Amino acid sequence: MARSKSSASWLSRHLSDPFVKQAQKDGYRSRAAYKLIELNDKDKLIRPGMRILDLGSAPGGWSQVAGKLVGDKGRVLATDILPMDTLKNVDFIQGDFTDDAIVEQLLGWLGGGRFDLIISDIAPNITGIASADQASSIYFLELALDTVVKTLKPGATFAAKMFQGAGSDQYLKQLRAHFDKVLIRKPAASRKESREVYVVAKGFKG
């Protein structure tokens, strides 16, 4: 089947993307790795020995970065509805992180503790209908915040992708109710034409 002009132009742009080329060179699973690297450089998110939750982790670009940075004394728990290949210092649970059975596995992994950091580069399956895609994105973030409230240590940080649009201002208000400081970041690896930004919420109030 012939490719549409839009998919062909996306493929051309993707293959010429310097971050795609750099990811291949550096051995990262996706260009998204550089978004977390820049966020970490700016906001000092990850330290050796931390326990980190990566929501919506596949194919593993963020988990790969986090696993390297926590070292052998730390651990990342990654979860996604899609499968993900093994990574060093990373455990993986496949399933919907809102399902009771997955929540039980997640809590069992914690063993009564809480996460030092929760990260998420999750995005909904894009339909091409802007209003529906935006609503799905905010819905995912609200579900992620529910998990944050249940499992994040007081004083800790939550960093996640957000698309600016309907519902994003209201979501930021929700974050500010739970965190001392909420910052908006636009990493260099985030395409300029995209409404994608990253929220870094620091100082979880518990």
C-alpha cells in the first residue's frame, strides 16, 4: 500500500532528525532519552540508589537512562501495556497501571515503601482528532497523578509529558495542590512545532 504524503514526510523528518541519529549512535532505544537527560541536567532528578517508577515506559528510552543513573544500588520499575525488552537495573510489569492487579504488583514491588521519583513520557494513541487526543492526554496525566499520590515519597518529584491545550491549565492547578513547585520545560529534543512540554513537579506534599 502506498504511503500517504503526511506519513512519508514524517518518515523523512524522523530519519533526518539529529536526535534519532544520535540515539542510534549512543545505543538508546529512542530519541526520547535525550529529553530525560536534559530534564535531569536542569533539575537534578535522578541520583544513585533511587527507586524510580516509569509509567508508560515502552520502548524503554527513559527507563534506559534512569537505570544507568540509579546504578546497581538503585532500581527502576517500568510499566506499560506494551512489552518491553530487558534493561539493566530495571524491572518491568506489563499491563495497565490503573488495573487493580497491576497496582497490587506495583505495591508488592515497593514492599511498603514509596518511590523516590516518578517519571512518565506516556502519550495516548493519536487519532488525529485534536480535541480527542488532548482529552486522552490529560486523562492519562490524571491517572498518573492518582498513582503519584499513592506511591511517591513526601518531598519527592514527579516529571511527565503534557500537551498544552484544553485541560492543561486545570491539570497544572491540580499539580500545584500536591507539590510545592511546578515547572514547565521544553527540552531541545522536543520538536518545536509540537505542543508537547514537560512538567517537573517538586516537593510532593504527601
